[in-house]
Amino acid sequence: MNKATRNMAANKNIALVAHDNCKPDLLNWVKQNKEKLQRHFLYATGTTGHLLSNETGLAVKSLISGPMGGDQQLGALISEGKIDVMLFFWDPLNAVPHDPDVKALLRIASVWNIPVATNRATADFLFHSELIDQVLAIDVPDYEAYLSRRI
């Protein structure tokens, strides 16, 4: 597939997701990075979003719970170019019933070339990068060209 360029604004749309065992770690990370996160637009799957909003006072657009379809809602936002960065603190040692949804979410994030952190160390690298607060051009699939191609 051909590539197109999408510009991420300086104020990013950031998705926050965490498996149950990782919610406390994500909450602590968000509290430590609250000042920087306030400059961005935050989205989260249901339970995580409500937890983060209640505990930090940050404005978080909460989708429905991940197992109930929130992972898929988030994937749709990514494919629409509405999410720029995803922090998904997932538990690789604990299987979840909606594991196919989790894999699909990680796959769609890769297809649309957005930065993804699956653990605290990677989230720290992303948020300590100067790029997090800058306009950034990324290559994405040229879906319009794909649709208009001759078959």
C-alpha cells in the first residue's frame, strides 16, 4: 500500500489503557506525568478512564470498558487518525478473555504507525522525547489512494 503523510499536532491525542493488574502502575505513571499530560487530549477505555479521571482530576474521554468493546472503539479512533500515541500497560503474564481484541488493537496501532508504549520504561522514553510536544509528520497508509485504485 502507498503511504501518505499525517501531521500530529503539538498537543497529542493520547490513549491510555491498562489491564487490571497494571492499572495501579499506569495511575502512578499518570500522576508523575500529570503536568505534561494536561497539555494533551486524553482518551481511555472505560474502567481505566474513570480511575484516572477520579484519581488525578485530568479530563479523560472515557470509552466503554475494554472487554465490552472499548479496545475496538479505540482501534476505530486510531484508524480514523484521531489517536496519536497509545500507552497500553498490558499484563503479558495474565491471559484475558478479550485477548483477540488486545492483539487487534496493537495491530491497528502498528498499521497506522502510531507510537505505542506497552510498559512504564517505554512510556518514559516517549514522554521524555522532545517530539511529544512538537508537530510531527508520520507516514500512514494512503487509504484514499487504495480506495480509488483501479481493480
